[in-house]
Amino acid sequence: MAKYRLSPDDLRKRSLEELTKLLQEQRSELTSLRQKALSGSIDSPAKIREIRKNIARILTVMNELSRKSQQTKTVAGTANSQQGQG
């Protein structure tokens, strides 16, 4: 089961474009696995759970990146407005 797991540290090293592509791949794999599960031909039902967790990890890292960029913009905007007042 561990072979399907994506580590958060590995995900944090990737760019936003790579994360988006990986998210699409994981979602399509999840769809495929769910179809196989309905037909009863899935090898490992635990793989569905692991893929769902991978998707959650990817979305979490993407959210962290967006919050970090928001904070950077806010801090930069605050610094610029303070310079204008001085």
C-alpha cells in the first residue's frame, strides 16, 4: 500500500503546474479504479483510499502555496503603503 503514497515533502518540492498535472492524473486514476470496483475486477480496494488521500495531500499543498502567495502580496502591499505615508 505504501507504494501508492505521495509524501507531502515530495509534493512541496514541485511547482504549481506539476501539482495540477499530478492532481488530474490522480483524479482520472480514481475514476478508473471506481469503475473497476463497480465491475468487481479491482485488485486492491485499498488503492482507492490511498488515491483519495493523495488527492487530499495535493490539494493541501496547493492551498498552502496559494496562501503563501497571498501573504506575500499582502506584506508587499502593506510595505508599499507604509512607504507612501512616511
